[in-house]
Amino acid sequence: MDTSMPESESENLYRVTMQGKWEEVVKIYEKNPKAHKMRITHEGGTTLHLAVIECREETVLKLVQEISKIDKGALEIQNDIGYTPLHHAASAGSKTMCKYIVEAADPSLIGVRTNNTETALFIATVNGKKEAFFYLHSVCSATSVSSLPDHHLYSYTRRSKDGVNILHIALSKEHFGIVVKELKADLISNLHSEDRKNVDQNSKTSKLKNKQEGSLTSDVEIPISDEDTGSQLTIPSNEMQGIFPASYDKFVKVLITLGVEEKLPEKMAKADNIVLMAAKNGVVEIIEKFLEVFPAVIHDRSAEMKNILILAAENRHPNVYNLLIKKNILTETTFLRVDLNDNNVLHVAATYKKDRPWPIPGVALQMQWEIKWFEFVKASIPAGITFRRNQARETPEEVFSKTHEDLMKEGRDWLIKTSESCSVVAALIAGVAFATSAAIPGGTLDTSGKPIFETQRHSRSFPSHRSLALCFSVTALVMFLAIITSRFQEKDFDTNLPVKLLLGLSSLLFPLRPCWSVFAQAIFS
């Protein structure tokens, strides 16, 4: 079947899809069957791929119905990383979309594997999607007993390249709780005797290794990857040069207007480059305008497979990140995206690089902002992503500790030097305040011992001033000594040490006025 489309029609399909006009997309699918197999996304996916990623269940149903009338093969189209629409539906955890696709497609679709040799059932397990998992598991069970050749249930549950199966995933992720026992019984019953022996041997070996490393997941049987990163995409080398103009609105409108007249691949490449560069450089105006016109650009990815969310988190742009969160257009699939090294958005937020400092002086305060940023990103993502591991088998917490070692040492040295210097000044002020604590301006009467200037106003304020000076100077001294003797753990840089530093500096500066007041009263009385 000829899947080519006239340039105007292909551009129209791309435009309405990126603008989120799904009703128009359905109409195009009804009128032009060639649109069913047209690839429009940056990863080589069809419109159906994008509709599934955005969890448009009603649209998915309509598109699947139109596709099933002409050629069911369009349901099996894989993008550049090997994902079919069913894989995306499993990743999103939508039983409804999985059902729409499975019931309309050829039975062999359930066995299609990604570039990372993972089935849709395996993808659902990796992401902990119970409803999608149980539905796909029932479909695989039904297919395995059919007349289809080479469709054994166990083959659906394993990743071909390394033999890891869904039991390994369920145990390591603790996704399915008590049903792990049921899965284990089901899998073991389908294993050959040699495979059972390998599973037991792998379990013993990995348990011993994890105990030696002090891993918290000592029952994990085989080290696994969290998610398929896919193959590297080719991005045109042409990049926009120069500085963005001051009028971002006009600039973006011109780009969009010009883009309509260009060929589709060129338009996609330029639009992707602009949005990703804007995310990398923190240009909120460009991103906001593109999201208004083409909401689907949220799924664009760079040559390193980083989407807008990852780039914003990596380059420390809270304004861009906040914009993406407030737009309410981020699906769980967007958060699950990883780069070529399997780093998700929390991994890159945990990674510290000296070329991306926060606009605040002081190494210790840099460390505080790094912790605040990590906690902010962590609070904005689904809970299941927090403990995912990258290719180096590191969780975001481990990446944070590893990449911030030098910064923490520099922060410790900076705090110690600052505290030592300030404590000397605080000790001098405390000494002066203590020396004047027993002094009385003008002296006392020889006969009664009462202050000579007892009735004057400045004499009554003298005791309170010297008491304040002594109290705050001693407080500052204690705060700085507390900083010097601190353990300097990661968590201390979040609140403990900054609060002590703030109290110490405030207590150091506050007694200067009472000291000058006491000095003036003593001189001019």
C-alpha cells in the first residue's frame, strides 16, 4: 500500500496533531487512509502513537476504529525505539487503550518487541501498571494456548537480550506486592529444568553480591534496566545562531508562519531545535508560545533523548519547570522518559556540574539550593520514579551524593573559615560587652553608692544596652562554634547549617548598635 501523502495533506496532519485538534485528526483519518501510517513525531511515531502517549482514550478508540477498517498493519508500526502504540499504552497503564488496540489488531501484536527486546507486558511490569499488566497477561495467556506458533506464555514475560523476566522486575520494584508469589508460581511452572536452575543460581549469586555491596534490595535476582532508552536519533546539524530578539512573541509568530511554508521534515527539525534550545537556555516566552500553538512539542527529544522537562531540570531553570508543571499537560509517560544513559528527570536534577551554578554567593548556600532543587523536582514527579536506576545502576539519591561530594567539602571549608573569622569578632564584642557590664556612667556617690546620673534618661537605658550587646555577641559566638563542630552531613546543608549561619551573622551585627550606645554614654556622660 502506498503510504505517501501530498505535501499539503501531510503538513496539515502534522499541524492539527501538534496543535491538539484531535477531532480534525479523526476526520483526516476518515477521509485519507494514507494518514494511518504517516510518521509525524520526532521519534518516528504515528498520530496514534502520540494520542496514546497523551492518554486520549476517546481519540484512540476513533483512530483504531478507522485503522481497523482499512489496514490493521498500521497498529503494528514501531517508532525509532521499537515502541508500538500498544507499548505506549502499557507504559501509560491504560487498560482501556490496551483493550482498544489488542481487540482491533492482529494477535501477533502482543508479541512485538522494542529495540530493547521488551514486550508490552514487560513494559507494563517495569512501570508498575497493575491494570494494564493483568489485562495483557490474560491476553498473553489466551494467545499462548492458541494455534499460533512460538507463542509460549513465558516468551512474553522475558526480555530476550538478557533473559530478565517480569518476576525479576516485580521483585526488584516491589510493584505487585502479594501477587509476586502468584507470578513466581506461574513462571516457574513454564520454565524448563535448565532455566529453573539458572534462576536459582542467579538469585544466589546476586543476593551475595548485594549483601557485599550493602544494597537495600538484597532480594533482587538480576541487575536490570529500568526502561528502554531506545536508539539515538539523528538531528540536523543546523542550529539557530545569535541571541534571541527582545520581542519573543513576534519572533515565535514569524517562525510559526514561516514553518507552514516549509517541507515537513525541515519544519519538524527547526521547531524541535528551537523549543529544546529554549528549554536549555531558560527562555520561558518561547516555550510558552509554542505550547499554546503546538502542545505536542512537549514530547520532542534531543539527540541525547532528553525532553523539555529533563533539559529544564538539568540546566536549573525553575521558571521553565514551573511553567511545564502548571500547564497540566505532563502525563506520567513524560516523567518516565529517560536519556541515552537511562537518566530520568530526577537523575539529572541530582547531577551537579560546576558550569551551572545558582545565582547566589557562598559555596554552602549553593549546596542548600542544590538540595532545595532536588527536593522540588522530587515532589513534582510520580512516586515510582524516585527509586529508578540508570545504566550505572544508581538511584537519584546515589547520583546526588556522588556528584555533590566536592561541593559539600568546599561548603564545609567555606563555613568553617567564615565561622572562625566571625567567631573572633564575636569574641571581641562579647569581651567589650562583658567589660562594660559592671560599669556605671559617671560613677557613684561616695556616701550612698547610688549612680550620679541615676535620674537622667541615658542612665536608665545603659543597663539594657550592655545586656543586649553581651547576650547577642555570646549567641553569635555559640552559633559559629556550633557550625565549626558540626558533622557536615548532606541534610545539614538544607536547613541546619544555613539557619545557624543566619542567626550567627544576625547576632553578630545586632550588638554593634548597643555597644556604640554604651560607648557614647560613657564618653559624653
